[in-house]
Amino acid sequence: MARLPATGKRWVAHGGTACPACTRPLEDAVTATCGHTFCRLCLRAPSQMGSQASGRILLCPLCQEEEQQPESFAAPVPLGPLGETYCEEHGEKIYFFCENDAEFLCVLCREGSSHQAHTVGFLEEAIQPYRDRLRSRLEALSIERNELEDTKCREDQKLQVLLTQIENKKQQVEAAFERLQRELEEQQCLLLARLRELEQQIWKERDEYITKLSEEVTRLGVQVNELEEKCQQPASELLQDVRVSQSRCEMKPFVSPEAISSELIRKIRDLHRKILTLPKMMSTFSEKLVHHLETDSGIVTLDPETASRSLVLSDDRKSVRYTRQRRNLPDSPLRFDGIPAVLGTPGFSSGRHRWQVEVQLGDGGGCTVGVAAEEVRRKGEMGLSAEDGVWALILSHQQCWASTCPGTDLPLGEIPSAVCVALDYEAGLVALAHAETQAPIFTFSASFDGKVFPFFAVWKKGSCLTLKD
């Protein structure tokens, strides 16, 4: 209930109206905060309550609601919850709400001229729609928050899985390069050991060779000394021993030993040839490693916006098959209608990229796997050649050929069941190979201008292409 000030500031006179308490004309009329208007004298205090330090306890003559009269009314003070809020202008308790001005009103504000033509209702009634809207919004926000929390939880789990995969890949890379480093170090040690072994063998054969030559030089020196002594003998002594001297003077042919054996030379040449190709092998390996690591093997999917009406795509957009019954699809300038073809996504305008396609051929059917330019013709009759912006491999049960102009027949021993497509945009290369063995099938050399896309086409029922991760 509102406070009733002793000054009468909060009361409004009502001339010409009967007091509902005493039924006489209103005298010094006042309006209580409960809404009733009566004579000031009709507002009485209950004898059982007596007087209190804080002020007199007064009762409305009709509803008997207690009114607290405080000692001071210097300034109206809000008393907590909305149901106990007081008007700042009049100090009366708030009972009404003006929907036009969105203002809280006391009984005095309600009877003022500024709100007479406005839609005014009791506070609890007026606030209920707002509470309902707030509850509805609260429920919607709670649902949205819960959904976001669920999404956050799912994404956190996905991110955690990806981080775990990345950590595993880091360990795999470290293990692979550590193993490669160990193998290279082992081969280095092996080659150096073989070189040291050959070096020792060369020194050994050199020592043996020098020893043999030294022995022969010594033997020849002895003979030279003997002959010099014979030459100094008198003629009679020399003639007496002429036969012996001639026998000793006969020159025995000396067979000079090989400085290095032919077997050792063969070993040196064999190792030399191996070492000679080593830098080239390492360079080739390094180039292939860089090419492999810089090649994007990202996920390629099929673009349904480009798919011919004769093709059916799987829900995951990883597989496409041929159907005889043309599907009812919205027309689009991107859609193929001349041939049963579909483009892959994303497109590429730079870099190296690789994807694999599993091929399944129906009876009399065929498939095309490769790359197509973004501006390739999609309506009406179109060609399948490099001149038409298609660099691809065309497969059937009996034949395989490349889409050059004219086509290049490829006499393969066996039609591949899976094809690997490798695109090097800057180099202008489209290489097609057996996916299982990586044996090359055909390589196109082109000059790309603009974006290019993975290209697929399927003919005849039972034929199907599937992109492999």
C-alpha cells in the first residue's frame, strides 16, 4: 500500500461526488492508493494497532487495507520489486502502465490529462504480455544457447581429433625422416667402408709390387757386380770360365708384375660408377620428394550444379553413375546437357593437385577422367579433346585413348580399374597413371588460361566412377 502524507499532497479533491463510506457528499476528499475516494475523516485508524514509532496505521473504509504513514516524505523512495515501486512525482504506489508512453502510473498520474486518451491497464495485466514475450524469447535463447553449446562440443571434438591426427602425422614424418636419415647414414658408412677397403687393398698391392721390383733390382745388381768382376779378370782366367760366365750372363726375361690387379681395378670402376650417379639420384629423389609434398591431395567432390540429367550422384558427392531416365533437374548455365558429364570441385588456378578415381564400366559403357577448363562448352554437342578444353583419358572395355586432337590410342595391356590424375598448373601438365602401380599412362602438355576443374563423364547403364580419398 502507498504511504499517506500528513500534508495531503498526495490526495485529489473530488467535488460533487458521494463518499462511498458515509454516503454523504465528499468533504475534504482524498483518494487512497487502493483506488477508493472518500472523506478524509472516513479514513480511520484501527484501535487494535495503536500508534507506532514509524507513524499511524490507517485503514481504507471499504477494503480495510492498511496504510502506513511514515514520519517524513522529503523524497519518494523506490521500495524494491516492481509491485512496490512508487511514483517519483507524486510518491504514490505504482498500479498502472501506459502502453502508449510505456510509463508506469500511479492513481494521480492515471487521472491526469496526459494519459486520458491512452491505453492504460493494471500493472500486472499490462506486464503479462511482456513477460510472455520475454519467456518465449528466453526459451528460444536457451534452445539456441544449448544448440551452440552442442555445436561447440562437437566442433571441439572434431578439432581434438584433427589435432590428434596432426600430432600423429608429425610423429610419422619425424619417424620417416629419421629412418631415411639412418638409412642414408648406413649407406654412407657402407660406401666409405668400401672405399677404405679398396684404399687398403691398393696399398697392399702397391707394397707387394714394390717388394717384387726391389727383389728383382737386387738380383740384377748382384749380376752386374759379378760381370764387372769378370771383366777385370786376365784373359786366361776369363777364357777358362767362359762357358760358366756365358751361362750366368744369359739374360732371363723378367716379367713385371701388375701394379694393381685387374680384379681390384674392376672393383674400383664398379664403385666409381655407383658413386658417379649418386648425386643425380639424390637430386632426383629430392625433386620427387618436394613435388610430392607440394602436391595437394585435398578432397575432391562432384558438383551437382554441373551434373547432366543422365547422371545420379551419391549423397556424399563422391560417386556418379549413369541412368537411362533423365532426371527432372532445374536448368542452369553450369549444367551439362550435351554429354553425361559432371565437374568436380574445387577448381584450381595454381599449384599441384592429385586425386584418384575408381572406374567401373557397364556393358558397352565407357568413362572419361581428367581435367576441363572452366569455359568448356556445356550445352549442345561438345567435343572431348584438348582443343575443346578437355585433357582426359577415355576408357572402354576394349580401348583406351587420350583426348588429344586427333585422339591418341593407348595400347594398354589391361584397362585400369583406378586412375590417378596429377595436375601441375604452372608447368601445364596433366599426368594420368595407374592408381595402384603409379605406372604412367599419358601426360598432356598444355598452357592453362583460367581455372580448371576435375572432369568426369559416364556412358551406359552400369558404368560408375568413384572418387577415392
